[in-house]
Amino acid sequence: MSMSRSLWNLYALCYDAIAGLAPYQDMLGEVVQSLELAPGMRVLDAGCGTGALAERVAEACPEVELVGIDLSSTMLKRARARQRWPQGFSFVEGNIDDFLTSDGRGFDRIASVNVIWTLPDPQRTFERMNAALHAGGRMVHTTPRLRFGAQRIAWNHIVRQKGWARLRAVLGLPLLGLAGLLNLVLVAQSVLGRSARRAGKQWQADGLAELLRNAGSTVLVSKPCYAGQGHLLVCKKDHDGSGLPVPPKGL
């Protein structure tokens, strides 16, 4: 097992402390709303982690078919155990790029929550995502800002709690600190690795919009999220990478 995968498995043990924060839950709500889900759609949760987004999708529209993919076996173990999932929900261990290449069925919706910065080559992944989208398909991505203020996230969460919940939030700060430390190690590994040549664009809303447009998508929405510490981008499939428009459904 690679060092990277081992770190992600360790990160999985404390990731739910982050996913349970009020600003994170707000962000998940924005993602689900932006997906504009409908029964029968096939949805990809790219980098599904412990299943936090999948859980919100299940609440909003359990009649979709959702595939969650993640590199970490520990993340997926926690995701599968998170709840009794709707019949059409499944979780796959593997590399996002490889899965997109081999899947063959395509998707109506693709979402990723704070995953883009981990990608070795985001341009390549966006191109494969765009190719996997059905005509008229939509993608929603969130990613943290380069100068991410973790303390603002924690403070935003604490002040919104009442009574004993606020005390529990304060007592949970050491676990959040551990998660933050592991996050810094993973970020450093990403920046110093193969992703270094694209590191700037992975953290900037304008840079991400450029990567998405180059992949054949039209960016519909680009706005702050995660208590102002992240970016949320919504886009639709514009062309298949050849520069030609996507034909209407049924043609």
C-alpha cells in the first residue's frame, strides 16, 4: 500500500469530525441543491469519502442510482456502514480516472466535494468526467481556497451551537486539530507530487473554471462556499472535447 493511500486511510478515522461541522453540512446542502436531482438519474460521487454527500443525496432523492468511488478502503468501509443505503447506491474502491475510463454507462450528474486538490492531473480528470456525462449532464465541484482558514470553519461551527452542543464542539477541537494536521501533510504531498505543475489552478475559482471550460464544460455558477473558505462551481456539458456542440437528447 502506498504512503498516500495509508495517509488517506488514517485521515478517514477522523474525517467525520470535519464532515459534521455546520459549514461543511451547509456546503453539502448547496451541492445537492445545485445538482438538481431527479428520480432515475445516475450520479457519480467522485471521492466519496465516508459517505457524507451520498447521505444527503439519499435524503433528497433516494430514487437515483449513485456510485461513490474513493481510493481509501477505510473511507469506503465507513461509508458503507454509515446507514442502510437505498437499493441503487453502491461504493467502489479505486482511482477516479481509471473508473471513468472503464465504466461505459455514463452519468447524468457528477459531484466532488473537496477532492480536486488531490487529483494528480485535474485537467485530465475533468476531461474524463465531461466525456462520461450524458448530453445535458451537470457537474458540481467544491474545493478549498489556497489560503484556507480552518479556524474560521471551526469558529463558525461553535458559535452556531447551543447549550451542551457548544461544549461538545469545544471538546472536539483536539480531534479537529489532528484532522487538520493530516490534511496539511496530504496537501504538501499533493503539491510536491505530480500535481505541482497545476497546483495554482486547483485552488483558484478562475483557474478551475478554465480547466472545466478546456474539458468541454460551460460554467454556470462560481461562488464562495464553506463559510467563505472554499469555491463551488456548477457546470454543464458543452461539447465532447472535439469542440463540437453536444447533440440534443434523442438525436
